[in-house]
Amino acid sequence: MSFSKPRWIPLDENTLHPNPFTQFELWWAEAVDVVREPEAICVATADASGQPRARMVLLRGRDERGFCFYTNYESRKGEDLEENPRASLLWYVEPLGRQVRIEGNVEKVSIEESDAYFADRPRGHQLGAHASQQSRPIESRSALQDAVDVVGGTFEGKDVPRPNHWGGYRIVPTFFEFWQHREDRIHDRVFYTPQGNGTWNLKRHQP
Ligand SMILES: Cc1cc2nc3c(=O)[nH]c(=O)nc-3n(C[C@H](O)[C@H](O)[C@H](O)COP(=O)(O)O)c2cc1C
């Protein structure tokens, strides 16, 4: 991994891959060499009133069905998505001067996918998923630790099952933007919008 010299590669709509999922994978392959945690991605939701809310999550699944992250379904973001199942993802790759914005509809991943992901997590994470009522207030750190200890006792010597309130969401893209920093500040931006037949329209936009 090198943080030394920026490698800003101009973005050309004629050489971008016609499939934005593939283009994302091409940028991903370059990001993993220069970013410590490329999975860190911002997800923005909005409630029914339109109030936006953004926070970081870890991107844990990517394929042509969409982009997945895992969380507590009863969290604030879970409530937002219940009211308004749409989201925007923002991925920033600072050393390469790149950002990707994705917008789309949100669905829960299958129970099987959530089970498989949960089963793979370290035990401490599994206990935390049971103990933490994510986004709810709590009087102290020690009260939270007590809750973890209680759960630890409950599952002592046993596998920890996935709680029903915890699982994955998949953002099914309806829009991508690939943005490339340029030294002269006349940055490159290319939008992908679906053409309705499984293919995407690419269009340069002004910076
Ligand atoms: C780098 C990073 C990665 C994170 N990954 C996750 C994640 O994968 N899932 C999750 O629920 N929260 C994750 N968090 C915590 C969230 O940002 C957030 O605090 C939490 O999900 C509660 O958000 P909410 O109250 O808006 O629902 C992460 C935070 C950071 C800084």
C-alpha cells in the first residue's frame, strides 16, 4: 500500500466500461491497493418527511443484484428504510481522487444470506448484535456492557443465532455517478442511467 504520489487518471466516457457494476469492480481493484478499508462507504437514507440521514457502513456484498451492508433492522436507518426504501451510497477513494455515487431502491437480503453472513462474524460481534438496541439511548457504557454480559451468559457454550432484528440490506442501483478529480479542477463526471433493456446510458456531466 502506498500513500505517496497521487495517481489521478483522467476519466473518459469512451473507455469506461458500459456496465457500471463492472466499472465499479475496476475501480475497486485499484482502490484495494491504496485504501486501508475500501469497504467503508457512506449510506444516506431519508424518512417519510424527507429528513436525510447519512452514516458510514461496511460494504459487505457487491454483484449485479446490488450493494449490500448489514445492520440492525430496528435502527434509525432501518426505520428510515421502512418508511422510504430508497438510499444513496457514496464511496470516496481519496488517494485516487475518485468518488462513486449510487442511488437505488432498497430491499432486505434473503434470510439465507443474512444467516450466512452472521454465522461468519466473530462471536463478540454476534453478541453485540443481540445486546445493542442500535440507535436507542442508554444510560451508561457499563449498562451496555451488562447487556453484552447477559447475552454472553445466555449463549454460553452454544452457537449464537442471528437475531431477527439484524440482517442485510441490498441497494439495487437505478443510477451511478463516477467522478474523477482533475488537477485543473475541471473534474470528470459520468452518469449511468438505465435504458430499460438491461443496458445503461453513459453521459458526461459538468463538474
Ligand atoms: C467505518 C465505519 C463502518 C461502519 N459499519 C457499520 C455497519 O456495517 N453496520 C452498521 O450498522 N453500522 C456501521 N457503522 C456505524 C454506523 O455509522 C452508525 O453509527 C450505526 O449504524 C447507527 O446508525 P443509525 O442510527 O443511523 O441507524 C460503521 C461506522 C463506521 C465509522
